[in-house]
Amino acid sequence: MKIEVLGGLQVFSAASPVILGTPKQQTLFAMLAVQPGRVVGIDRLIDEIWPDNPPRSAVPNVRMYAANLRREFERSAADRRVLTRQGSGYRLDVRPDEVDLFRFLDQVERARLLRSGGEVASARSVLGLATSRWAGPPLAGVPVGPTLAAHVAAAEEQYLLAVELLADIDIGMGRLDEAIPLLRKVVADHPLRETALLPLMRALHRRGDHAGGISVYRAATRVFRDELGIEPSAELRHLYRAMIEHETSEAGPAPASASDGDEPFTRTAVPAKAGDGHWDWMPRPVADFVGRGEMIERMVAKTRAAAGSAPVMHLVDGMAGSGKTTLAVHVARRLAESYPDGRLFIDLQGHGAGNPVEPGAALVVLLRQLGVPADRIPADLEERRGLWRRELATRRVVIVLDNAADSRQVTPLLPVSSWSVVLVTSRRRLSDLDVGPPESLSVLTYDEGLRLLATNVGVERVRAEPEAAAEIVRRCGHLPLAIRLVGARLAHRRSRRLADLAARLAVEESGLATFGTGDRSVASAFGASYEQLTERAKELFRMLSVHPGAEFDATIASAVSRLPYDVTIEVLEELLDCHLIEEARAGSYRMHDLIRQYAHELSTRTDSAEVRGNAFSELIDLVLNVVFPVADSLESGSVRWHVNLDAPRRPDLLRVLGEPTEERVETERVDLVSLVQWSCRWGRYRQAWQLARSLWRFLFIRGYYDDIIVTHLAGLAAAQATADESAIAVMHNYLASAYTRTGNYSGALKHVKDAVSICERNGDLSNLTRYRLNLGAVHWLLGELEEAVSVGLDGLRGTARFEVGEVTNVLPNLGLVLALLGRYDEALRLHRLHLYLARQRRDQFHLLNALSHIGAVKCRMGRYEAARRALRAALVLRERTGHRYAEPEVRNDLGVALRGLGHIDEAVVEHETARKLAVESGESHAEAAALNDLALTLAGSADAARLIGLHREALRVATRIAHPYEQGRALTGVAENLVATDPVEARRHWERALAIFRRMGVPERFEVERRLAESVLARR
């Protein structure tokens, strides 16, 4: 096993990559990878994945992520168990040396020991190997919370210490040319780090580069004063004075240091003198340049490493507005001291309203910038190109070729001499320009975006409204141009609050007009890239806006564009080359939020509603044909009672996708929920309710009850819009399933009754029986047990005309009611039949459900060891399949079994876990049960006040959802703990409990009657 966390997160097993899945799964794995061999508790995992506001389903979600990872490791590393669950946490069973970070740390520690032992050369060799392994900050691209952020910071600090130690060794060995670049990179990224500043100045001083050392000190002084309000240390000041004296004695007074970046970014019509009669045609740098530190240092280091041996060329590409020109100018100015003979700049206008600058015309501009008289410039392109190369042969110049259209435009402008450096920027990927790999600009990080906003609107305003500032950066998609434009607007409106702008940006209808107007706007920047596309790429770009998801693959793009799949791949490459989409991971693409908004606005203006609607129809047809087979498998065919799809429009795309899986549905779950709602917006009402129904079982078994409510309310509205009574009944029925799990019994009752009424009115006997059975489940939860039994038995008799699969839906609810009534043998027979049928059908959901119910009945019968085995088997199946349905109840019943076996501490853990899961999933009936049973388990070890508190909390929860059984249990528990101190109040609670239990007909009434009789005798 090989785990790489440096520079990203990758795992290899036998040289094959292991797919880590969604970002949240990656975060979970990262938490285990930085703590190999140690158990990481589920609470810590939740805090890391959702540091601010974890969802109610956080625990089951974490378990599902862990199960997905375990399955992936079982496929890729079948010979070993990599991910282990222990207690409520997880452990990664790998050696530390299988994780690159720990190999790095071990090598650094070994180098320190070697140096302290006098083996300096060996120490340098080991350090060189260690630092060469450093591929970048740990976990780059992985969402991190507080714990991982601390690990990343600690690892980066160790890396910096290692680099400083290596540089110190190099300085001691006289290898100054190797030490100085190392330290310059550290200082560029960490300008306040004196442990790097001091050796850098010493190395420059020893090399005789006193001006370089002075420049480092002055730059550091500005940072210390601006950011900390202090002066550099005495040691730095002493070294600075020594260099000043040395410089003055050799060359007269040192010139005052220029302040880099004090002026705004503007083009200058008249160049400034660069020195020795040569000219600076470079635009002024922006005063608020932020970020890109690692990229800048990489470009500078590449330039200095190749200086004098070959012309140095840098290609910078990226989406419109990402800051390519700003970066190129910034780097050019960083290099200016080494290239004193000229700083040239030309806008090649490759992406704009006009035509791109022809190479011949560009050569005229560049030659004139070098000072070549117009009458010396030949008319022939090749002669002009030859003159350009001869002029550069003896000069050291830095050249920025900005906004290039293509390689054809750039190639004639490239020098052949080894004395120049060229920076080319383009919105397209110039893959055929032979200058090495490009530097591709992404958007800014969160912190960089905030810093850029602060430079425009003022630090104090950002500090005063941090949440609004963060929302502005997010709504700008972290895009530098967008942040600058909205920042400029706020800068001129000092009375405006950041929250006002954030609210406006949050309104979808505001569109891109918020981000500037005219030529100076985000829309115009995107438009320049769009106009370079071929017609079929333009159409695909616009049609992608009908997809509501964050990511899409080539099959979705092919569906909305109606292009053949292989052609779609080619067109997506064109969009990638123009940076209008980006590759999220292999085979998956995404659009920047603002580009998606631009595509939507452009499509709305360009394409008819019919064209856009047809594109969405193709999309929803593909999605339905992907989701339906998963539903069909999970429901063993019963989804076909309600959903009958037409023949797929794009069978070719289904062949490309292969066999649909639950994992794919899980990955795309959020997008699929959105698609139900979008189908309603597009008037695709039939597809809306069909997709909702097809998603139901998946969402139900994984505990996504809120998603069921969202999708089925939208599906219900869609069915009502077409007056499709059968579909309306279906949506009512399955909407009720989520309401029963979340404690909204009145809502569930209403929806099931509506479904039953529709079937009675239309003579739909098959569905009438099904829905009446669900009515029985609601009666059970409301405490109307005899009615529930009657409905259940009638339904069971009516299943004679149904398939065997339907019987498995009838048996469990009836068995639960019989068990509650104390009819344990009858209940066991039904649950065992349920188990048998599930095994015959190889239905994992019904199998784990039947085991759970058998365990619950055996708990009531006092057969605790048998109960424990059944319940633990049910939990193992849940872990294996990712099914989360009824897990709070199973864990609570396991606690009851453990209590019966005398394992009190273990029982308490299960009750508390059950309670937490129930709260997270919104299953209030399970929460009340867990509270009651926790109090019963603690009865021998906790004081009466605590026990009364637990039962009263259970009473509060059960009363809120009108769950009579748990109300009665809570009242009984309160009475038991009051009888010794307040027998009158205890009797009052027993009487209330007895009324509930008698109305329900449950056996608990007999114990309450006995306790009341005892209390009467005690009073006598």
C-alpha cells in the first residue's frame, strides 16, 4: 500500500490507484491517513467533515463513507484489511512508512541526527532526498477541517525547517548558489520568517551580492511594519548596516528602494526608463497582488536555473478573469533586475471584439519598443523576424506576450538567443507551443479571495462583516476579476454594507450585471472566450446550462447537445482548452459558477424555450434510465407497479455508462434531488414524479428522509399539474413513509388516506390494498393497535394475488404490532417468514430488516443472547450495504439485550448512539425510545433526578409527535423514580400511563395496575 498525502491525496495498491470517492470521503480517509494505526472517533470525523453545522444524518453519512472506502479497499487490496471499524471509530491499518508524509518526517529526523553526529555530507544527502519528496502542501484539493488544518500546518513547518537546515548546511559548505534559491522561495512564501531571512542575507553577503541582501532587508522591513507594526530583529538590522557600509564604501550611497506595487494597474502610453537608455513598456503592477506564491517561485526558479543556457519561456493559461496578465506582469517585474536591457509588453488581442494582432504587426511594435527606428524595420515578415532575433541576441530583456490567440500567432515572436525570458498568456491551451508544461491558473483560495476583497474595500470593512465578505467571495466564485469589480463598486460606496451586496449577489435574477458593465465586466471577459469556439462547441456550452448539478460527465453533455458520444468528447476538449469548463476528476467536468450563469443568460437570449426544453428532456430521460435499474434492483421489481419508462432515447449512452450502481446514485444524489424540482420548472411533470418514485427506496434505506419529502412534494405537485390521479396517489403514499419516520404522524395519516381515497374512487384494487397496509403502519405508530392488526391481516389475506415480493412488505409491520400487543410467538412466525422470503430473494434490505425485528421480539421475550446475535448480524449487514434504515431502533434494542445480559456500560453506549442517530435523522419516536431505555439501563447506577430527567425528556419528545406508547413508558419511568419521595405524584403518573396502555391494549398495563394496587396498600 502506498499513500501519498503530499501535494494532494492519492492511494496506490499494487501500483494501481485506489478511488477515494467524494470530497467528504477523501476528508474521512485523510483523517485516518495522518494518524495511521490509531482509532479516530466518529465525533472527530464529523467535526472534521462538517466543522460548522453537521447535518442530522452526519453519523450515518460517515458510516456510509467508511463502508464505501472499505469496499474499494477490499476490491483493490483483497489480501489485507486496510480500514477497520473499532467501537464507534475507525482505524487505518497501515504502517507509517506506507504514508509519504511519515517517510519524509523520518528522513528529516535522521538528517538532524547525522548532522549532530558530525556527518554533515550524509545529512545533506538525506535532507536533499527528503525535500525532493515534498510534492507540495499536504492534502491539496481535499476539504479540511480544524484537525487536518493543524496537521497540514505542522507538516509545512517541518518542511520549512528542513529547507532551512539544508540551506544552513549548504552555506557552511560554501554552496551559496544552492542555498540562496532555497531560502528565497521560503522568504517569498513566508516574508515574516526571520529564520529564513537571516541566512538568506548572510548568504548574499558572503557571495558579495550586498545589493541583493539590502533589497531583501528593505522588502522585509515593509512587511514587518505593515503587517505587525514592528521593526526587524536587532540581528537583521546589524547585518543590514554591515552591508550598507560595504556597499557605500565600494559604490557610493545606495539608492533608495522603490516600493513595488504602490500604483494601480494601468497601461502607459509613454514608457519609463529602465536604465542605460533602455525602456520599460510593462504595465504598472497592481497594488493588491495576492496569492500564486508557489507558482511565482516556480517560474522565477525555472528562469534563473536556465539563464544563459537557452531562452526561457513561460506559458500561463486559465479562464477569463483568473489574473493571467496580472501574474505575468508581476513575475516580469520580479525578474527585471536580471534583464536590464528592456521590459517589453504587447497585447496580442487574441480574445476580444477585434481581430488578433498579426505576427508581422506585433514584431513592428516589439522592435519599436526596443528602440529600432521605423525605417530600419523591413516589410518582409521573415526579414522582420530575423531583425527581431538579431536585436535580442545581445540583449537581456523580459517580454510579455499577453492575450495570445493561438500558437501560430506566438511562434514568430519567440527569441532564439539565450539572454531573454518570455511570458505568454492565453485563455486557450496552446498545447502545440513547444515551451514545456503551462502554468494553468485556477481561482483564488478562500483566504486569497478575502485578502483581495480587503485591498479593494478596506481591511476594516471586511473585519466588521466577515460573514458577508466570505459570502461575496463565494458568490464571485473566487474569481479575481469578479472580486475586483464588486470590490471597486463597494470602494466608491462607503455607506453601503457588505451584507447588502452579498444579498444582491444571492438573488439569482441579478445575473452577471452585478459584476461590472460594458467592456470592463465578467460577461465581456467570458464572451471573448466564447466567441472563439466552433459552432457545435458554442451550442454544447449553452445547453450545459440546463443541467442543475455541480458536475457532469460526457454522457450528460452528449444528451443535452444530442451530439454523438465520441464527438462530444472532442467538443469537451475544445471547451477545456478555452478554460470554459475544467476537469474535476477523470471523466468528470464542472463549470465555474459565474461561467454557468453566463451560459444560462446566453442560452436564454440565443435559444428558444423549445430548444432548451428539448435539451432538458434528453437529460431527464438519460437520468431516469440510469436511476430506474437501481430502484428495480433494490425493490425487486416493485417499482414497476408505478413507473413504466419509454424506450431510452440514447441507448448508446447507457452502454457507455455500463451497469448502474447505488454508488453512482449516491455520488449524484444532490443533483438528482435538484433534477426532480427542475423537471417541474421545465414542465416535465411525468418525469418529475417518476424520478421521485424511482429514488424513493434508495433514499429510504439510506435514511435521507428529508430528500424524500423534498422530491415527493415536488412529484406530488407535478402529478397534480397533470391531474394524473394514479400518480397523485403514489406520491401521497411514499411521502407518508418519510413523515412516519420523522414523527409527523398526522401528515402521514392524511397522505395515506388521500392515496386510499383515490384508489377507492378509481377502483384501483391492487394499490388500494398496498396503501391500506401502510395505513396500518400509521395506526400502529398512533397507538391504535387493534386497528393496525385488522388492517394488516386483511392485507395479508389480500396478498394472494400479489407477487412474493409484496408479501415481504406486509409481514414486518404486522409482526411489529403483534409484538407490541405481547403476541410474541405470532410475531416471531411472521418475522421468520419474512427472513426466509428475504433469503430466497437475496434481498439485503429485507434480510437485515427481518433480523432486526427478530432480535427486538426476543428482547421482549427475555432471550437476550439470541437477541444480541440477531441484532449484531443486522448491524453488520447495514455496515456492509450502507443501508441506514431503522438503525437507531436496532442499536437501542441491542442496548436492551446487553442490559439483560448485565453488560451495562456497553448497553449505555448503544442507547446513547441510538439517541444521537435518531436526533440526526429526525426520527423522534426512536429518540424517545432511546431516552426511556437509557434511563432503565442506568437505574442501578444513577440518581433519581437524572433518571426522571431522561424520562421527562422522552415524554416531551413523544408528546410532540403524539406517540402514545413511548409517552406511557416515560410516565411509568417517572412514577417509578418518584414513588419513594412523592407517592401521590407517582400515582398520578401511573394513572396517566395506565389510561394510555389500556387504550392501546399492550401488556405493560398489567404491571402498571400492579404498581397502582401496591401504592393503595402502602397508603393503608
